[in-house]
Amino acid sequence: MAIFRAREVAQQSDVELEEQLSKMQLELIQDKGKVSAGGATENPGRIRELRRTIARIKTEQRKRR
């Protein structure tokens, strides 16, 4: 899953944002589950980037309301 910047998020439609948000939230849950089970993720910085991208998407959705 790609990490989106604010400009890229602003260019997407509402439907695309909703789809991306659900995919990223699922991926974040999976990564957090691996860490809590005692494993290590392939890229530890990925959790931080996912959280930030989810925040960008939610911010854009609120702006559009």
C-alpha cells in the first residue's frame, strides 16, 4: 500500500478516499498485531507512516464536509 502525501489525498475522490482508508486501517491493525504478538515487522517505520496517512485522509474528509 502506498503512502500518500496531502496533495495526492486532495486529488482523490470521496469514494477512493474511503477505500484507501479502510485498506490502510486494516494494514495498520495487522502490523500492530504482529508487533504485539512478539514478532517484528518488515519495516518498523511503516506503522508511523500508516498512522500519518490515515490522519491525512481523515483530515481531507472533514474538510470536504
